[in-house]
Amino acid sequence: RRDVDNLVSGHGLVFNPGDPVEGYTNFLWCIVAWLGLKLNIEPIAFTQGVSLVAQALTLVLVYRLGRASLGSAAKALVAPALLALQIAFVAYPMTGMESTAFSFFATLSFYLLHQKAQDRTGGRVLLVFSLLALSLTRFDGFILAGILAGFPLFVKRGWRGLLVPLVAVAVGLVAYNAWRLSTYPT
């Protein structure tokens, strides 16, 4: 919260004004909390609300993946029902932390790759957004984004259509890390 308060106050995304130290672990979630403050909403309440939306969208995506894989609406309900009964999945949105958003972006990225979104212009843009958001939500997100981007190889679909999205994600991550290194020199 302190980093976000300093960002809102014009001191930058730092723990202490005038001391360029990266005091956060999840860049995108700081930006979400900052947006809440800009909208005059308490950041924890705002991130809890965003988490609840991400949780609901994750259940929808899990259902759609089941429907696409199983071909049956009734059978497709099993996976989201089991997920909705899992205590960590139910509890995490109330923490206001980034875990639910991270799960959503991972599920969205997999869903888009499963649906061959990279073969459509709008799908490529959404895939870039999703993989980049996954990478910026938590530090380890770029590893999962890389694994997910390899999904087409495992199902023998090849890399066709993935080159532009992967280059765009790489450019985004390079730009973010260039900003980080210039902002937090130590």
C-alpha cells in the first residue's frame, strides 16, 4: 500500500520518497490498487472486487474449456464446480492479493492458445495482453507465460501465428525491465 500511496502522491512507485527501492513484488497489482485510489476506492476493497471478477471469469473459462474438450454442457460443469469448491480458490479473492488475477491470466492464456487465438488479429492482441499481464502480475509469471506459449508444440500445432504475439510480449517485458532498471538502479 505504501508504494501505491507514494505513486498517487507523485513520488513514484517507491517505498520511501527519494529512495529508489523497489518495495513491491507484483507490479500489475500495484497498478490495480493505484487505479482504485484514483477512483477514490479503498485499494483493498478495490483489489478484492477485481479478484472476485477474475474468479468468476476463471470459472467461465474453465467451463468453456470443458465444453470445447468434452462437447457436453453437463460434463463441462464438473471442472468449474470442483474448482468453486476448492477452499483456496474461494478464499483468495478476499485477501485482496494478486493470486486470483494470476490464475485468471494463466487460464485465459491457456484458453486463447487452446482456441488458436493467435490465428486471428483480435485473438493475437488479447493473447499478447494476457501473457504480458500474467508476466507482470507476479515475478514468476513470465516462466508460466513461456510454458504456456510452448503449448502449441505439445499438441503438434506448431508455432504458426505465435511469432508476432511472442515478440510483442518480449518487447513489453524488455520495456518494463528497462523502466525498472532505470527507476531502481540498485
